[in-house]
Amino acid sequence: MAKLKPEDLERIAQKMKKLINLREGEARARVIVHMGTCGIAAGARAVMTAFMEEVEKKDLKDVILTASSCAGFCSREPMATIELVNEPAVKYVDLTPEKAKEIIEKHVIGGNIVKEYALAAGSERVL
Amino acid sequence: MQRLHALICTCTNCISNGALKIKNALEAEIVKNSLENDILVVQTGASGLCVKGPILTVQPEGIFYQYLKEKDIPNLVQEHFLKGRPVKSLMYVSEVEKIPIPKINDIPFFKDQRLIALRNRGVIDPESIDEYIANDGYKALVKALTKMSPEEVIKEIDASGLRGRGGAGFPTGKKWQICRAQVLKRKSSDPSASAYVICNADEGDPGAFMDRSIVEADPHSIIEGMSIGAYAMGATEGYIYLRIEYPLAIERMKKALKQAKEYGLLGENILDTGFNFEIKIFEGAGAFVCGEETSLIHSIESKVPEPTQKPPFPAESGLWGFPTNINNVETWANVAMIINWSAVWFSKIGTETSRGTKVFSLAGNVNNAGLVEVPMGITLREIIYDIGAGIPNNKKLKAVQTGGPSGGFIPARLLHLPVDYERLKEAGAIMGSGGMVVMDEDTCIVDIAKFFLHFTSDESCGKCSTCREGAATLIEILDNISNGEGKEDDLAFLEELCLAVKDASMCGLGQTLPNPVLSTLRHFRDEYIDHIKHKKCPAGVCKALVRYSINRDKCTGCTLCARECPAKAISGTVKSPHQIDLHKCTRCGICVKVCKVGAAYSE
Ligand SMILES: Cc1cc2nc3c(=O)[nH]c(=O)nc-3n(C[C@H](O)[C@H](O)[C@H](O)COP(=O)(O)O)c2cc1C
């Protein structure tokens, strides 16, 4: 990787934003598993594995699976956030591998939020 | 005076999605409809929802439009601004409201939080520098290196009112100024002299996990903050002192450092500006005293990690004798935001003396345990009852402990207290680094004060006799009190000893270790007196003071308790009242648990 010049940052930012915002590109959904120490202790790794297996089994080429950190709500871990194109992010709590499979099936593929496991929709206040 | 304010977000994200075109179109339409005197178009910074940009907020109604396109504007101005009919199809609300679950900002846990240090939590992949960059990452570093002099950076941090988040709350800008002056002085006689910046991620307070979470969630925010600090103070090397019990944080920080180096954001000639800076991780062994800055420095130097007398302060003679600036993880995490969004923006959040936000690890007897970032000035009640959703099992709140073992207890009647360095201090507690332990009515104050003292006593390096012996003696007296052997003059002696330990210990560990005792003596004196005079532990925790008995009128003589008692302390025949032999009783409480008619009880 070549060393960056100040103007390169903007280029990377633009490229990444398209990916993160699912705006342009192949991805239709992003699955974020919250993997802080707390999440992992509560079983986030097994949840991540379940998401991974399910995405692979269903051959979902347009789903990005990624890890992020603790969402702050440690008492309800493991947690995951599901983002579909043009929909507000949905946070799921108290997950298990079984619930993860169900969420892929119903929400990521079917487009219907699994109400029983969902905590809320939207993003937190920043700034 | 304008009737409506149209706030258009012009953060980089929204601009890249065409926010400026929207702004021009808006202004043109407003003129076309002769609404110049009615509507003011204002440019604002990121709203946090800029993924949906360009976005427009109309105040005072608070209507939120998203994904705007130029062609939407004539209709929007006509319908909303002229005729007062907000355009549903462009509104954000419509989208969330069709969702069958609550909005995140209707959830009390999230509603009152405001994320600055934790701005990227749960949003970006902490192992991807590109995702950090996408969320304005390293923008502040570019700004500092290309548009600001070191003095200007320090002035900005100073004007923001940022204070150290590691415990003492020292103004960060002032500290940087002092360090820069020392660096310049040293370099004038020895141009090759080093200077260091250090990130203190020792985080030794029991129950605290703020700093760990920040490093795990957003390691680049620390690297960026330290790089800006190093530029401002003239340092060329940095250390991150991370405790070895935080393997995930260490792993993520290592990856982040590697990525930053590959991008040339660390190393030589950073961003082609001639600035050189390197960061190393030092894995600390996890002793509480190593969080104290002079100990921490000795620990990196491979010396015995004991505190030494200040002055000299680290700014004058720190790591290997060179000027050194130490800040806490959360302090560093705020730096880039202040440079990006200005001191004026930052100083508008919080209270007169305590600007910005504070991250707390909310733990103990509270429904929503977790990591929260709140604006300074929020009340304890809001944190515990709104964000924390109150106390489990309908118990009553007894006290909140802030500031870890160096902190103090705040009684339930002071819940209206705003969280602010000065207010907490007046109440006998401290902000500390952000541990917040909630305690319900089943907590014994003497017992819990003892818990913290055991911790500090174990962690004392033993150098000062007041700290080493003082803590041990305090524990001995507290042990006597909880064993029912307390004497009436114990309280006066406790107080005197506490003050002596405070006065005569060299470092912050000894100076603050009496705080849990002093603050409980101040707010919960009656409970000490109950233990000493009445030989009673109101919370039923101090076993020696708890008495188990069986109510003769209620006992049916079912013999269940006698059969279950592990100490065989209960006697009685079938169908006649039983009794407990207090000499044999070990106060395990099993009789109360098994009794079906509520005859066995404790007092
Ligand atoms: C016993 C003791 C333990 C400390 N532990 C920590 C710690 O874990 N993390 C921390 O940032 N500061 C800790 N401090 C405070 C540091 O000495 C220092 O003041 C702080 O790192 C400065 O950073 P700030 O100005 O950003 O708060 C401790 C102090 C004492 C006396």
C-alpha cells in the first residue's frame, strides 16, 4: 500500500461510504455482529458462525457479514444489527445461533423484521 | 424573524451526495416564492443519519427529510414552506413508522446518550481502517497537519474545555501547553531530544470497562488523537499502555497500528507533511497502581512500578527523563472530534465547568447494565432510572458508587445531582474514570466499603507506610464493626486515620483509598451506628449480626427446616414449634428459604 497523501483520504472515504451505505454496488444487506469482549463472552462467536453458515448455505452473494464492537447494551448481548438497502437499521438482542438463522430467513431474505427478537430500529445519536 | 429554519446538513457525506446542489435549489425556490423573510436556510454538521443524505431538518417542527433530490425541491418548498403541508413521501419518519418495532431513540437506554468518544461504536468494523476513514477518520489529523500550527491545535483543545477523563479531570489543553513549553525548552539545548505522548489504558478500577470498550470499538480514534497531540506538543514517539487482561483490545490495537503504518499515517513524513510519529504498545501486567502516571512510566522503563514524588511532573521529566504527556483513552478519543467540529461545538455540550460527554460503565443492581456515553450535567436519576431502567426485582436504590475505589458513595436522596466534576466532588464522590456501580437496599454499607478497601490494600505498592498499614488498620476496624465488636469511638478513630492516610501518602492510590470510608461515614453514619450500638446489620449481610429465629405462632412443626439445616441447629418434634440453637447456627439462611409458612425469619 502506497503512503497516503491528504487528498487520498477523501477517495477512500467515498469508496467505503458506498459500500457501508449499501448505496451502489452489489450488496443488498449488511449483517453486523457486535463482537466486543462482552458480546463474545455472551456467545457472539457462535452467533457469527451461524450467520456465516446460513449466508453460505443459502448462497447469499449480496449480503455483507461484518463484525463491529459492543453496542453498549451489554446486558442484552449477543446483539446484531441488520441493514437492508433503504431501510433503517434494526438491532436484535439476546441472540442465539437458532435466532440468527431465523433472522437470515425472515428478515434478510424475506424482508420482514423478526419482531420477537428485535429491540429497535434506527441509529444512535452521534455529535 | 424567520418562521422556519431549514437546516441542511453539509457534512462531507451529504456534500458528496449533492447537499450543496440541494441548498442552492432550496434558496432559489425560496426566492421564487418570495419566502426569503420567512425561511432561513442554515448549513449544519453531521446529524448522525447522513447515510440518508442529503438530509434537511425543518425547525421548529423537527421534520426530517432524507434522500433529497433537486427535482423534489420545488414541490417541497411549495407544499411545506408555502402551504404548511409537510411532504410525507420525503420524510424520514414515514419510513421508520411503518416498521413494527420502536425507534432506537424511543428506547430510553439510547435516547439520552450522546456519542462522541464512542461515535463509531457498533457502526464500523474496528479492524478496518477504511471504515474508520469513511466516518471522517483521520480528517482531523489532516486538518491539524495541513491547516493548523501546533499552537493553534493546543488553543483549540484548551478552548473546548476538555478535561482529563482518567480521574483527576485536569484541563487537557493546559497540560499540552505545559508539555509543549518543556519540549521546546529541551530541544533548544538538545535538538535530538525525544518527547513522548502516552495513552493510559491501564483501567484498573473494579467494574470499569470504558477504556477497553473504546479501544475495542475504535482503535484508530486513539491513534488519531495521539498523533494530533504529538504534533501539537512536538513528540515523535507514543506508547499505549494496555493491560494484558484485555487481549481483544490489544489485538485490535495491533492491527490498527499496522494498518495506519501501511497507509503512512504513522511513521515518517506522515501525509507528506514532514511530521514523523511512531506508536508502540506496552502490555502492562495489570496492577492498579500502574495506572498512576509515574508508576506507569517506571513500568515502561522496566523499573519497579512504584509511584515517585511529583514534581518533577512527567511534562518536565517523564519517560527516560524526557518530556512526556499522559492522557487517558477517552481523553484521546475526544481530540479528533474537537479538531473536526471545533471547540465552540464541543463546549456547548455539558456544564459550565465540565464540557462534553462522559462514558460510564453502568454496573451493579441495575436493569440495563452497559456502557453509556452521556452529556455532562445529566442527573444520576436519568442515568439510573431512564437509561439503566431502574433497580431489578423492585428493590429500592440505596447508593451509587462513582469513581471506583478512589471514589465515593452517593445516597439515593442525592439522585438529582448533575454529573459534573465539581458537583460529584461536593457530594464526597468523584467523576473518576467512569465506573458507576448501583447498589440496592440489600447492600451493607460497611461491607461494601470494606470490599473497596480490600482492593486498594491488595493493590498498594507498599512504599508508603500510611497506605500499606493504614489500609490494613482500616480493614481491621471495619471487620470488627461487621463482627459486632465495634466500639463507639471507632468512628472518630476511622475518620482520623482516613485523614492521616490521605495526607501522608505520596500517590493518588493512598490519597484516595479512604474515600469509600469517608463518604459512607458522611452519608450512612446511622448504618455504622446500627452495627456498633445496636449490633444490627440492616441489610442482613454481616453474618455475625444476623439472628435467625422461628416464630412459634406460625410454625406448624412440619420438620422441614430441621431436616434441611446443614448445621443441625434446629430442634423440635413433629407438629410442635421448632427452635434454633444460635450457638450451632451458621447463618446460612436455608431455614428461611425452605419454610413454607414464613415462620423462620432473620433480623
Ligand atoms: C492509583 C491510581 C490509578 C490510576 N489509574 C488510572 C487508569 O487506569 N487510567 C487512567 O487513565 N488514569 C489513571 N490514573 C490517573 C493517571 O495518573 C493520570 O492522571 C491520567 O492518566 C491522566 O490522563 P487524563 O488527564 O487524560 O485524565 C490513576 C491514578 C492513580 C493514583
